[in-house]
Amino acid sequence: MSSASSRATNVIGAHALANRALADQALAASRAWVEQFVVSHNLCPFAGREVTRQTIRYVAVSAHDWHETLDALIGECRRLDEDAALETTLLVLSDGVNDFDDYLDLLGVAEALFEEQGYEGVYQLASFHPDYCFDGVEEDDPANYTNRSPWPMLHLLREDAIAKALTHYPDPEAIPERNAAAMTALGGEALAATLAALTRAGEQGQ
């Protein structure tokens, strides 16, 4: 796969295609978040490398129809199975799970499907949402911004790639704590403003 095709964005499913403008905006905002927030704050040990190599695939699908959403998820797993040059996929949920509790319900079904399809341990399913809140953490705690993204998404990562990257990363067990400390240092007000600006990325005139 060429770097251009690895980087290609896609809108799939009847519901997302019916609102293509929203799906395109969700993709643009998600890419901006990865490149301008995740990489700049080093929240992921290998995100910067994959941005440079253009091996991140961005796909938008609606979550109004969970069957459509889950079909897209497994389809992306199969794409990763077939294409070793593709490192990771962000499945951006352009609408349908704006409520965080609804998103968590979908995530639970997706995780069960992962196990059923034999993908547990092959790919990691990471979760991100604009209102992400860790269990036992206050909603306004800046640490939540380590998993807050402009749009809800399901992030597929290769387990073997994660393990390989972490072997070259100092004290990988402390990554969550370091990330939380970095977000706390930035402060909730500044983080909220940054996320709002990234959410608007892709709008007409941006």
C-alpha cells in the first residue's frame, strides 16, 4: 500500500453517506486531534511515527445502526489482517453515540464481538469520546482529556506493534500517570478550549 492510500479517509455505511458533510467534518477534526494534540503532547508512544509514515487510516461510520457500525469495525479488522503496511485505524463515529453512556454500551458490544471473532489479543480496541470520563474520576478532572476526542471513535491498534513500541519507551507502565499529569498541568479550561477548536476543524471556512 502506498502512503497516500494508507492515509486515505473513507466514509462508509448508508447512514454516514446520507450526511456526508458531517462525516467529513468528523474525519477532519479527528485527524487534526491526532496530529495537533495527541502527537504534540506525546500521549501515545508511536503516534508521531505513524503520522510521519502516513500509516493511519481514518474511517467514518454512523452509530445510528449498530449492525452497520459493528460490520464496519470487523471490516477494518480484516483490512488490517490483509495489509501489513497499515498500522492503525481510527473508526470515527460521526453520529449516533453523542451521549457517553450510549457510547459505552456500544463499546461493550464491540468488545464482545471482538472476542467472538477471535480478534482479542490480536488488536487492541481503544476508546475515545468528547465526554470521556474514567471510572471513579470527576467529570471536570483534566486527566479525562487523555481519552477525550472531538468525535466518538473506536481505535484499532495492532497488539504486536504496541508491544514492540513499548520496548523502546522508558518506563511504559508510567505512561498513563505521566499523561494525566501533563493534562492536569495544562488545566481543564485550556483543554476544553483546545478540544472545541479541534472539533470545529473541517467546517466551512476553517
